[in-house]
Amino acid sequence: MVFSSLIFLFAYLPLTLAAYYVFPRKWRNVVLFVLSLLFYGWGEPLYILLMMASITVAYVGGFFIEKYRHTSPGKCKAAMILSLALNLSFLLFFKYFNFTMETLSLIPFLSEIAKPIEGLSLPVGISFYTFQIMSYTIDLYRRETEVQKNYIAFGTYVTLFPQLIAGPIVRYRDVDDQLIGRRENLADFSAGVRRFCAGLAKKVLLGDGAAAAFRYFSAAAGFEHTALGAWMTVICYTLHIYYDFSGYSDMAIGLGMMFGFKFPENFNYPYIARSITEFWRRWHITLSTWFREYVYIPLGGNRKGKARQYLNLAAVWLLTGLWHGASWNFVLWGAYFLVILVIEKAFLLKAFEKVPRVLTHAYALLLIGIGWIIFAFPNLSEGWAIFTGMFGIGTVGFASPIALYEALRYLPLLIVCFIGVTPLPKKLFDKCKEKPLVAYITPVACALLLVLCTAYLVDSTFSPFLYYIF
């Protein structure tokens, strides 16, 4: 089930909210736990068992970590490692087994042995909920949180449907107090509704529109490759992935507020960045935070000299690339950003202090766009054709009449998208929200957005969120 579906908007969500607030407070985690499992199992019920196994392993492991914390540090560490290893094994098997077999099969003497498993599908959201489970185990071992003795509360943390499928990645210590002691209120609920409607509009009206443009221009490159088409392909995908993913995060945060939870922000206007370093502080913040706290810093961070720092960065970006998918284009994508980040840390960031903002911003946007080419095309030859086409190489010219017509047709949508990636709309809303008239306009605007999105969904085909596949 996806947020941008009619069955979610007009059946699952209203019924879940009704059940949640009808039941006494002590039963509300049970309601969320059960209904979140229903949400997850709507499309693939078999994988509920896998998720429950992951939850149980971490839950039981937590008791052993707590039991041996003071009496036997060795056993405590062993319990932590075993819990992490078991949960990681689920992720590694389902996400990377076939990729590994396909890679090994390229070696002549292994081609008959390395056989992928036909029909092995990736459980939706496994990368996200596995990282959340691991954060509990690691935080507990580090004594940064207390053992959770309530299985339902812990299960609710893992399965909570707003952020179950595509984040934000919520560390356990961020919500441990909220699992038992949260207090819902009308102000947060109203803010959550506004945030959800804004995220829905970003996804359906802007993200899906940019996706349609991307599909057209990338397909057109196969029969009428133009420089304008290549640039439009990159621009449209750059906008599509932002509005799709940040729209999901807004919807997840808004839904969390409706149920009394406060989830961390996942985006902070990444496309206004002046460097790739700044971009990754603004994009998918919760994933960057997870890797920094659980990989980069434990490896030594920047505390052991430049060479070790760059080695630690390499480890993080190899894992970041692989986390996004079992495909070589994701590995290349991680290596691409690693090289840029190392160069920036070595000397570029200091040099940028003397460069006009417009130039550094253009530099960042160009490199971000090139990175999305690598990300978007598992077939590297297709991505390479788009990249070279941006500079007129291998094209039939700058623009054809059809490419120019399509670019002009999508121009109004792109202008709205360009404005939306800046802080301007939020600044205008914050400036006006204290005015009495806005208090009446905002609910009407949310209702209109919901109606408009519904009309689009009725007339559209199934369009899942892009990050569901990760």
C-alpha cells in the first residue's frame, strides 16, 4: 500500500485514525502495531514473517545485552554482534544474493556454480527498517538508551507505517520516550494534516509530473537524441527524485504528527547547496546521520589523520552506494561522490570562500545532476549517452522541433518545481500564517490540494514512491 493511493487516503488512513483515537491510550500502540503490519502486508503478506523475525531477534538480543552489560562485557558484545549479524543476514540475502551470484557468474570457472535464485524479490523497505532495528541494538550496547521490555512498543517502533517503507530513518533513541509517553494534541494534528497534504501535492502534482517528463525525454534519446533532450532528462530526473522522496518524507512526518510522534527532518533544501559537501548535509539527512554515527565515527572519523579520514569516507560511500541498490551503477554513484567529497575536503571548500555564490551553486547543481544520471540508469551505456549528449556529443543537434515543443510544454511545471526547491514558499507561508485570514485559507487550501491530487490519482496509473525499491 502506498500513501498516494485512493485506498490509503479514503479507507486505510481514516479507519486507522478512528481506531487509534477510539481506543484508550494504553491500547494505542497495539492498534498501531497491528494496523502497521496490515499496511506492510497489503502487497506482500509473506514478508510480515521476515519482519517479525527481525523484530524478535533484536528484542531478545536487547535483554542479553542488558543482562551481561555489567557482569560480562564479552558476552554483552557477543549478544550485540549476534543480533546485528542475524538482522544484516536477512538484508544481505534478499538484497544482494542474486547480485553477488550474477557477478560471480561472469568468472568462467564459477559460471556453472553461481546461480541466482529465480523469483527472489526484495522485501519492501527492508533497508530502512533493518537500519532502524540496528540503531536500537547499537544504542543499547553503547548505553545511550534503555532496554525496551515491551514487545508491542518495540514492534511499533519498527513497523510504524508512516516511516516504515522509505524513512525517515528514525533512530531508536529519537523516539524511545514517545513510544510510551507521547501526548497527542490538536495543534500537532492540524500541523500534521497540513504537512501531509503538502507532501502529497509534491509527490502527485510535481514529482509524478517531472517523472513523466523524464520518461519522455529519456525514451526520446533512443530515436532523436538532442542536447536539449539530454539536459531535460537530467533536469526532470533531478526534480522528480527530490519531489518524490521529499514528498514521501513530508507525508511521513505529517502522519507521525497525527499520531503524536515527532520524526526528524530528512531534507533541508538540498538544491540550494554551494558544494557537494553541503548537498549531503541537506539531502536524506537521516541516512547520512546513520552512516556518520554508526560507521564513520566508529571507524575513526577525522580524528586519525587525512589518509585515515579518506579511507573512512571510502567505506561510508561504498556502503551508501550499495545500500541504495544491488547494481554496479549504485557502486559507481557512491564512488563518484566519494571522489568529489575528497577533493572538496582537500582544497576546494577553502577556495570556494572567494568564489561568487552563483558560480559555486552552478558547480554543485551540475555535479548533482551528473550524479543522478549514474543513479537513474542501471544500463551505464544509456547514462553515458545522456551525459555526452548534454555537451552535444552523439546528438543530431541542439534541439529538434519535437524536443523544443515538449520542453516548452513542460516549462510551466518546471518553473513551479524550480521555485519549490527553494525556501521561498515556506518563507512566504511563515510570514503570512499569523494573519487571521490565513487561518481560514489554509484548511481550504489543504482540501483543494487533496481534491486535486485525488483527481490526478483517479486518472493515473499506479505510481509508487521511487525509494520503495531501496
